[in-house]
Amino acid sequence: MSSMKIIEATIFALKIPFTESFSHSLKSRTYSDSIVVKLKATDGTIGYGEAIARPYVTGETVESCLDFMVSTIWEKVKQIDYPEPEADISWLYNISDTIPTAESKGVIAFNAAKAGFELALLDCLLKSRKLSLAAILPPKRNTVIYSGAITSSSIEKAVKNAKSFKLFGLQHIKVKITGEDDFARLDAIRQAVGQETSLRIDGNGIYDFDAAVNICHELAQLKIDSAEQLIGRSTPETWAKLKELAPIPQMVDESLVTIEDAKALIAANSCDFFNLRISKCGGIAQTIRIAQLAQTAGVKLQLGCQVGETAILSAAGRHLATWLEDVTFVEGSYGNLLLSEDISIESIRFGNGGKAGLLRQSGLGIEVKDEVLEKYAVQRYHC
């Protein structure tokens, strides 16, 4: 069996403006700060991956992520003879396992950095043999249904967004809550979308324990399907207590970064949902491993996204969303609904009803426009 080396890497730190600001309790964003990894193989094939560093999620900043990519991951990747792709998930695991991650001061794991290189390697190696990621993750459904998200904003703006989503046919909506006017906003949104639309809430860890319990009791009458990360990154025992006392199903996000986190949360029967995010979890392989642990334990899944993902992470998420055995909610693929310009030739965004179809082309299934990377790059490293 032939093998291939990666001979060149270019890493872009991007700032792509948003069409409008996106706010939650921890941060207001006006641009995407994605990191794109571009790899070149010995046969000239190019592949792309994406990382999104979030200090309040994995502990990674853009700078620390870039530094770990250049000083640690690239030094390892350039030495490896990569095996020819096989339409088998064990090949995907083997590729992912060649990419190091690590803990550092203030960093839970360099999972975004790992994800960026994993996706680029998969894209490059699969494209070199004209294979799609769908050959390794064969779709179990032909359509993915995406959710809408309402940022922390005034009640008037929230209702306006909710009505737009309703007209667009979205079945699932997530609302960012902040501890201020939560009931009034959710009540107004519920009235705007009716009883059929699924609503869930996300606190991004802004509440203390008692406030989290109280807000769940207040909002339960509005038919809320899940409450995501109301408290900060806490012990599994604390989460188990919250699950016991709160009348709304509990979802963990920032508390679920590593496979060890997943095992500890499951052992304590801590939550009803895991929010999986490819960049947060360290790539597709580690996300799948966590998903399989959850499935065995009866924990439901949301396949989430980081705000500002470009078409690369959206494409990876699409493949995973079509392959996962059972996923309750899916987020992402906003494309130019949020980004002033996306980086792929193809539009990756979902359409009416939140619906999006399969990706069939080789690699991750998209063609990246280098001129857009150059246009929005604020830093670049050529290795």
C-alpha cells in the first residue's frame, strides 16, 4: 500500500466580518476569527481544515492555538508517512491519532488546533484518491435539519428574528439567555412562533446554581426542550444535582471538552444532552468517540457549532450529522446568513425549513477559494 507525506502547511488567521453582531452572555462578536490550515501533499493535492479557538471553551486563544499548530503539530505531521485512504472508520481514527493535543497552563486541551489539522489531513488525503468523506461516514439520512439561533438582544429584536425564522420554516430555535428579562423574552418568542416550534435555551455558563434551577422552573411552562450550559464548567456531581432539581432537560457544552469529561459526566448521570462541536472536541474522530459513549449511555446529542464557522467546519459537520445514528438537534451551516463572505465556491448554508442536503465531492466536499483566505487573513504562517 502506498503512503504519502505532507510537505507544506500554510496557516491563516482570519477575520471575516459578520452580517450583524452575534451576542451571548460571555461575548459579542462582529467577525469570524477562524484559523484555516492548508496542507499540500507530495503529489500536489491540497486540503483544508478549520479551527476556532475559544478561551472560555477549551482555553485556547487564537495566538496559543497558532503557536501549538506551528511548534508542535506541524513538527509531528511533516514526519509521518500517511497511509492511503480506506473506506473504513479505523483509517479516520488512525489519521486523527497522529495529531497531538496537550494540556497547558489555562488550556484544557488544544482541541481546536488538533481539529484544524485533522480536517485538513482528511481533506487532502481523501482528495488525493478522489474519495469523499461520505465513503468513510456513509449517510444514514439524505437531509439535515438545522436550527436557528437568537442572540441575546432586546425583546423586540428577538421577536423580529423569531418571526423571520418562523417564515423561513425553521422547526428548531435556540435562544441565548443572560439572566435579564429571560421570561419576558422567551414568552414573547413562544407567542411569535407558536407551540409547534421547538425552543431551547443556552446560558453559556452565566448563572450560579440556584439561579439556574430558578430560571428552569420559571421557563418550564413555555415548553423548553433543553437548557444548555446554564452554569459554568462544574463537577459532574453538581451537574447531576442540577439535572435532578431542574424541570427542563439539561445539556452540557463548555463542561464537555475531552473524552474524560464525557466519561465522568456519564458515570455521574449528570445530564440529558451532550452538545458536540467538532472544533471543541478535537476533530471528527474524537467527536464520534464521545457520541458513541453518549449513545451507549442513553444521553441525547446536539451537534453544535462555534459561532463564525466557515464552510470547512460546516462541511465536516454536515457529514457527521448525516452519519450519526441519532442526533436530536443540529446547528451550523449559516454561511452568508452570518458571514459577509464564505470561503467556498459552493454555498454550504441551509435552505428553507433549515434543510440541507448531502455533500458528494471528494474530501470534505467543498472547494476553498484561496483569494478569500488571502483577503481576510490577519496573520499567516508558511511552514
